[in-house]
Amino acid sequence: MEEIKEEQATGKLVTEIGRQAREASRKLMGFGPAQKNKILLSIADALDAQRKSIRSENLIDLEEGREKGLNEALIDRLDLNDKRLDAMIQGVRDIADLPDPVGRILKSWKKENGLEFRKTSVPIGVIGMIYESRPNVTADAGALCLKASNTIILRGGSEALRSNRAIADAMIEGGRASGLPDHALQLIPVRSREAVQKLITMDEYVDVIIPRGGEGLIRAVTENATVPVLKHYKGVCHVYVDGEADREKALSIIENAKCQRPGVCNAAETLLVDQSIATKWLPKAARLLESKGVELRGCDQSREIVPGMKQATEEDWSTEYLDLILSVKVVDGIDEAIQHINRYGSGHSDTAVTENREHQDVFGRMVDSAAVYINASTRFTDGAEFGMGAEIGISTGRLHARGPVALEELTTYKYVVTGQGQIKE
Amino acid sequence: MEEIKEEQATGKLVTEIGRQAREASRKLMGFGPAQKNKILLSIADALDAQRKSIRSENLIDLEEGREKGLNEALIDRLDLNDKRLDAMIQGVRDIADLPDPVGRILKSWKKENGLEFRKTSVPIGVIGMIYESRPNVTADAGALCLKASNTIILRGGSEALRSNRAIADAMIEGGRASGLPDHALQLIPVRSREAVQKLITMDEYVDVIIPRGGEGLIRAVTENATVPVLKHYKGVCHVYVDGEADREKALSIIENAKCQRPGVCNAAETLLVDQSIATKWLPKAARLLESKGVELRGCDQSREIVPGMKQATEEDWSTEYLDLILSVKVVDGIDEAIQHINRYGSGHSDTAVTENREHQDVFGRMVDSAAVYINASTRFTDGAEFGMGAEIGISTGRLHARGPVALEELTTYKYVVTGQGQIKE
């Protein structure tokens, strides 16, 4: 009985948050670039002014996390030290400096009947953001959404609730001083799971859900949501070394893609090597990677070339290790490489190292991933490296946005059609 | 027991259809414009050659439909007479003539580190199409999807199964003669509901679902789908007559928007009139509309101006009549009109009749609909009128596509990034 009451109360609370977010979104749609940037700078100032109270709330989260036995990786992500606070505040200022994504004329044309069409970028509306541990996402995502004239409903991890609340409070207070509408940025203030369930099914009030966190969280959100979801489950990224690869480039690219930061989604998980180059090149690559502490798991052919390599199982080909582990497969040319990537990959980021123009073209055309590279590391897939500024996430979905989800991807469009009294014949 | 077995068999069948559609999609991605157009023309020829067998299957559907007691409207939509067959075949030829939507460079840029970015339009992949009665959709949707290098899984209404099967068979046979990959176009050949349930939850094999039909069908699909859905529920479209409207334009636009074809989604359902013009203009409009057989349902103020008008209830403001009925409301200026539209509208198509430049601007900017018109009828919202050629549907969703869903909207994009060995610092 008690539980049902609580669930109903949570449902009511979240519905009200949604209703208010929609209302605020109608107001924010009318705001111009200057006003939005003024609000963002006020938000940055308020975060700066409130750093002490944000940190003290964060310290309580950290203490509670340790008591609850969170592992060190989670504790680290939760920790909002001075350097991270600096970066978070600077991030908001940087977003103010980016070009306004709203009101761009994407296309315009005139028909013979005199109707003038303008396809214009407009805000998506209300964004629901669901995320784990890192409290800085509260500020990053909030600032990005506001810059694109979207209102945002934030639902952070329960272990970071105090930190997130302190950040959101500072942002709301700072923004309000420069005219941010009430409820344009809201944090769901309860820890219950029902809140998430309600958020992801409020089609009437929420236009898109962006989940960030482990694959489990993202699957649960996607399976239960009726609101559209922008997401990636994982990044199983490939480096393909062609028969006509520059061997030095290939070595430095696989090293960078695997080792520079193995725990991120655009790191490589599988190395594919054309058989014509494998005997000569693969042993060098193996030595280099093993010297960096990488465990190699190979197919039969690669294990013949590099004895001592562990055997890769079928499961390895679709595994995101997020660790210093790499699966290795010798392939019979570029077509098999492309087939392997399209079959086992996650549609995130894949690269071919090759000097052969035709191979470059066919790889670029036929690999069905958000970012397809020729002679460059997969690690470049993020909003900043693409030149988009900050990003709110990466999408491996195929609709609306693929790859980095930055300001332009936080807009949609409408058609404004101007006539002089035209009616349909 | 029997039922469970049947369900499992259907699930297996549809899964296999999905797997094959994905495989075919990988092949189709490599096809150029010339080959696709050749396939489309072969399809049109095959439909023409098979018209007799298509019609004879259609006659059986019609007979069974009459026996089952389908109403006249449904029977009419099911009827594939000669004229409609001609239009269907010509539609496929017209699609061959449209520009290829795949492989367009949407944007390209170069970063200081030498990386070259090309944002390129690519097929979405596998489209699931769920539709009711009209068998011509089989050919229209099939041809549009193939033109954009997508494979398609069709699931038509069970009352049209024989007609759809005859059309799909002719298309597959005709297409194959020109190199259409097997399984690039498939029709689910069973009548059971489980087939739909499976189709809309096969995330692995299906990239987007496009449902066309009544609001009930579309809601059921949306609520149960895990695959993204492009759709519109309904069109509650508005004509707003401003205080500074050209009165003659206003009369012809409301007449056209309401009466020219009341049963379609871009027909007007609500007339909003500024109070400063209502006393003079509304009686004229009422006389005109009533002479065309339109039933008016008004707010208190409009009923004072036009006595005898029926009273509009709260429900009327969000009702899609699809009939010669119009709700009428007097508003206090453009801001109230915009608020009313954003609150009760369906985000489809809305128009303002006004000569005032500032009012035109604010209406274009603040009305949150897929198509916002100034001084033109709402009836123009469709792919052909927009100059996009044929459309597969209209979207009132906010992600990926808004308004007419035509060839460009049946593509997505990827980034092809070319370097010379760049690694991430």
C-alpha cells in the first residue's frame, strides 16, 4: 500500500515537472542568441560563486558512496575536485561562445505558384537526460540544451544526488537573474526508479531521452521508453590494416586507437589485418602492443603468425573490452574486413589504413558506421575533435543524429511557408 | 498449445525476414543511381505486365471484404481499379525520375590537423512499413524505399493481403530481372497480429517503422515498438485570421483548408479569429462555410456574433473531425492564437492570414508545427506540393523528420573522415 502511494506521488511529481518543462520550452523558443548567452554566463558565474557549497555536498555524496562500498572507479567519477569544477565552469562559458544552432535557414526555395519555403532549424523542445555518477554532466548537458533553446529534465544517478542538486540549484539561481524561465532546467529530486519510468513514457511532455552510462542502463531505458531515445550501447571499433597500408601509420594508429585511453567508446577493440601483409606486419604490431601491456586474442591464422596469442572466441568479435585487450583477425582482403565490421561492429567508429585509393573509397562507402576513417585513429570521434564544440553524447542509432550529438543535433526543423493567398487546386 | 506454436512459428518467420532484409540492405548500399533506376523501371514494367493477375486477386479481396461487411469507405480504399493501377505504375516511374538521395555531401570541412570531414547522406537501412487497406501503398512505399537504397518489409492490412501479395510478387520478379537483391522487398505473408509485434521490436534488423492508418493503429504501434517510429497521429490544423488580414484571402483560405478535401490530415479543423475583425468578418465566413455544408461549433463569443452556431466543448479544440465540421474561436490577438495552436494543435500544419509583417514573423517563429504557413492554405503540406516528389508519409514527431517524409527523409548520414596517419594526442 505504502509503495503504491509513493509510486503515485512520484508519478504525479514527474508529470508536473514535465508539464512545466513544456510550458517553459514555449517561452525559451522565443529567446534570441544574446539573451541565451547572457543566461549561460550568469550560470557560469553562479557555479563559480557556489563552488564551496557544491563541493561540500559532493563530499557528502563521496562519503556515502564509500560507506555503501562503491568501487574506486565510481568514486573517482563522482569526485568533483577543484580542477574538475574549473573545467565544468569553463565548459559552460565555452558553450556560450559557440554559434547559435537555432534559426538557421537550412534550405529555402520557391515554387511556381509563388509559395516560398524556408526549412529552419528550431529547438527540439524538452530533453530528458538520464545519467550515472559524473555530476559535471548536470552542468554540461544543461548548458548545451539551453543554448539550443531546449528545456531539460535531469535525472542523475542516486549516488550523486546531492552534488547534482547543488549544481542545478546554482544554475537555476544564476540563470534566473538573467531571465531564464522557471522550470527551463529541472532536476528530478527523488531517488526512486519510478521517476525514470515516468520520465521515459511522458510522450506528451518529453521529446527525446538521452541516456548516458553503462550498457545495462541504456538497454533498460530503450526497452521501456515510448519517447524516442538518442544513444549508443557500446563502441566495438575496428582498425583494418590493408595489404597496401603504410606500415608505420598502421602501427601508430593501432597503438593510439587501443592504448591511448582504452576505457572509452571510440577506442579500438578489434584489429583486422589483410593476409598479404600479416606475416610481416603482425609480429611487429604484436610486439608493440604487448610492450604496452595489451592482451591479444587471435583467430587461428593470427595465432600461427604470432605464437602464444590467446584464442579468440566468437564472443570476442562483438565484445567492447574497455580495457587493454584486443581481438585480432587475419582477413582475406578489404571485402571480408568490411563484412566483418558490418556484422560484428557497433556502427560507431572504424578505420582503414591503406594507401590504395580504390580501397579507401570502398571502405568509406560500404562500412556502415557513424564515423568511418581512412588513415586516422578512431579516437577522433567526439564533438570537440569534429569541430562541433561540446557534445552531449554519441549516437549509434540511425535516425536524427549519428556520431557526436552536439548543438546542431539538439535542434530539429520546421518549414515556414509564405504565400499571398494561395489555395490548393 | 496450438496458439503458442503458431506464435512461435510467426516469430521465427518474421525474424528470418528481418535477418534477410538486413543482409540485402548491405548489398543495396553499394548500388548506384543508374542501377536503382533500372530496377525501378523493371518493377513498373512488371506491374504493368501483371495488371490482370493483380486485379483478379484484388477482386477476391473485395469480395471477401464485402462478405465480412467492411464499410463502403474501406471497400473503396481497397478497390484497385484500372485508373488506380495506372497511377500506381506511373508513380513508380516518377520515383525513378527523382534525384538520388544517397551519397550527397551534406557538409564538408577540414581541421587544422589535416583531417578532412565529409558528412554524407546514406540509406537508413531496413524500413518496416505497416499500413491499412490501400494496396497501392505496397508499390509506392516499396519504390521510395528502394530509390533511397533501403530494403523494406511490408505489412499491409489483412483485408488486402491477396492484392498486396500480387503487387509485391510482381515487383520482386520485375526487380530481380534488373539485379534487385533477394529479400530487398518483402511482404509479411501472414495475417496474424504477432507478426506486427515481432516486426516492431526487431531492433537488430529493423531501423525504423513507418505506420500509416487510423490513430488506433498508430498508437498501438508506437506504444509497443522498440524500433523508432516515424508517424503522425492526426492533424488538428488551424487557420488564424488576424486583425490585419486581407479579408478575401481569409475567406478563400478557410474555405479551401476546410472544404476542398475534409477527410485528409492537412485539412483545417479550427478557425481562430482576432476579435478586432470578428464582428465584421465572421458572419461572412459563416455564411460561406454553411453554404458548403460545414457545421460550425463556436466559443461563446463567436456564438454571440453568429447566432445559431452550436456550442464547442473543450474536446472540440483537439478533435480531428475529418469531416465538414469546424470549431471556431474568437481570440484576443495573435499571442492567444499562438498559445491556442501550441496547446491544442497536433504540430502538423497551421496558417495565419495577416498582412502585418511583425505578426507574420512572430507566427512563423513561435508556432511549433511541422509546417507553419503565412497567407496560404494548410492543404499544401505534402511531398509533391513541397517539391519533394512522392512521400511515404507525414511526420509530426520532432526527431529525424518533420512534415513530409520523402526521399531525403528516408536517408540518414555518416561521417567519412580522411587523414594521413593522424593519431589523438
